[in-house]
Amino acid sequence: MKTITLLFAFFLLVDKLPAQFSDSLPFTLRFETFTLKDLPGLHSFSFATWKGKWLLVGGRLDGLHRRQPRAAFNPNDQNSILYVVDPKGEQVWTYDVNQLPSTISEQLQSTNLQFYQDDSLLVLTGGYGYSRVLADYTTFPYITVLNIPLLMEAIPKNKPIQNFIFQTLDERMAVTGGQMGKIGSDFILVGGHRFEGVYHPMDHGMGMMGNMRFTQRYTNAIQHFRLTMQNGLVVSHYSRNSDEENLHRRDFNLVPQILPDGSFGYNAFSGVFRPGSLLPYTNFVEVSQETYQVVDFNQQFSQYHCANIPLYNPVSRTTYTLFFGGMARSYPNEDGNIIEDDNIPFVKTISVLQRNGTEVHESYLPLRMPGFLGTGAEFILAEGVRTNKGVATMSGDKEVLLGYIVGGIGSSDANVFRNNEESVANKTIIKVYLKH
């Protein structure tokens, strides 16, 4: 195991940054990195946890998709393996989903599914990938539910798992690049789009290149629904909030929050693309149980999905949302000056959005990611961390293992998409320690 010691005071070069940036934060971090021999690099995957172990589903084994349609989203780089991971014991067990019926196996090896862990169930919708049944690329029109503990018990014993998987066809769930959550009894499916056919870099609306047709439709919506498991998987109480201007976003961060009024909800931070533009959103959408509102804010540092974690201080009633790396239009250079790049490059920035009541501040840390990492990664909370519906509670003054940054894209350069250079699926796992 390689250790990186990165203890520091959280401070900012205030004289070089706009006034809205805070100059201190009440915690410190430390990183350690390690790899597991039998776990490859993955990005844009789904996950669940159970008794300290992880279940990793879908995603991709390569790096950022290439600009050339025929080279992008190669079926050979779809992840067809379910991984059960014991990070403490450094053990990995596998199951090839190609043993399952095609509607299940194809969805479980797609990329950018929406997912949410509801106690012992992992709920999955949509996802984009190649279908051998259709002989084409598609966004899968299914909602699939995995029984986490039974499946994770069966895989290490090489036992069948099909009886622990439930699926139903629902065209409304054919979404990729959105995010899922749950408020009360209702699941929420926020944003995303439906893409059919071979990827094209100018993938807005519909078109044709040679003999390759493609269509793309954003949901422009927050979809609400409930699930029951009696006599099969049933979707009920369906409704949607539509907003073509503010919900036309995908590949964003949907983060659980303690909202200013003390209730539980989510913030949909940034994402791409603004209608009629190739630039990301900089405002965010606050989603509560029955409605949503757009918060007018200029978020500079995290415009694309990346590993993230919300922290809540119950004494000050402040929520701190940490974003690790990813892609952004703006980033601080070595001198502390803010650089803007409309190519939306990979960045090493670790940023924090701090919210107390109606006040919102953004800052970045002196600590940087150890490379262009974080995009398409997930933050997996460590076992035993005290949480309120996914929001970690800050308490005590001892250093604790907060969680792990797992997978994501590792890039050799800030702008590999434009430069058509190589990137990979990152297999280095980062342990994040927190001291309050």
C-alpha cells in the first residue's frame, strides 16, 4: 500500500481569488492509495455496499470515449463482470453477467445507469451500451432491482444469482447520464437523456453519418415513482416535473443534502449541456419531496459527474459538499489564478460548496488529486461512518476513514478529447481520512 500524507489547514489565497471564496474550513483530510490485484479500472459504474463490502455493476474498462464514432464505446470494453469487493481483506469475487438472460445481462454491462441503494436493494434504470440482440447501441428501457445481501453471498460461493434479480420493462426508465435518489416513499430520476444508435460527437437531437443513425432526447424532467415487489416488480404513483430550460442536463452530481429548512433533499449540481450551447450549467437545482427550485449560483469548479461526498455540521447547520477532481470550465493554476477553458478539461481540483441557510460559497483546497482523476468515479463511504440518508455527519475530533474514491477516468492530459490522446479507467483506490 502506498501512503500519501496530505495533512493541511484548509485555507485559500484570498488575495488571488474572488471575495465569495471562504478562507477556512473546519476539517482536514489525508489520502492513502492502493490497488487490488483482481479489480480492474472501472468508470461510470453503479455500486452498492453491504457489511463493509462493495458490489460494483456495469461501467466501462477503457478511458474517455473517443471522438470517432466507430472507436467510441467499443463493446469489448463494456464491463460484463459483477464484482464483490472486500476492501479491508483485499479480496475480490466475480460473476459474469453473460450467464443471465439477455435483457438483464445487457443492461448490467451498460454505462451510466441511474442507481440508488434502498436498504438491501439496488435499484437500476436505463444505461447506454451495445445490444447484441438489437445489433445496435441503445439506452435500455428497463428498471432492474438486485437483492444485495443474497447476491453478494452467492457470488463468492459460485452459486446462481438469477433468483435475486427482478426486472420490468418501462420505456420511461430508458435514461442514461441522469441520477437517482429517494425522498420519502418516492424514487426520483433526475435529468439524463435517451440516446439510440452509434455515438457521434455532435450528438444533439438526431442525425445520420454514413449509414449510422442516431437520436438523442433529453428528459428535461424530474421523474417521481414508487416500486412494489408483490407479484413482480411494479412501478406506481408516477409523475414528472418538466423544465426544458433548467433540467436539460446530464452527467451532473446529484448529492443528498440537509436543506436550509432542515428537511432532506438533493442538489443537482451543474451538468451538461445548456440548451443550444456546449457549455455546462453553473447554477444548481434543489430537489425537495414535492417540488424543486433553481438556485442562482456560479459554480466554477465541478461541472461533470465526479466522486463527491456531502458533510453536515449539526452545530453550525452547515452542509459541505466535496467534489474530487472531474471536469470543469474553470480551475486554479499553480499561482492561484483562475483559468477558464471552454473545452471543459479534466482537472485536479478538489472543491467545496459550503451552504448555510441561503448563503452559498465555493472554495478549493490546496490539496489536489494525484493526477487527472475523479471523472466517472464514485465515493464509497467507509463502514461505520455516521450518516443521515447518505449525508455524513461531522462529529468528534478524531481522524476517521471517511471513505474511498473508486474508479473513474485517469487522463494523461487535461484535454484528451480534443487532442484525441489516450486515457484509461483508473484502478487506483484512494482512501480519504477526515479529521474534524
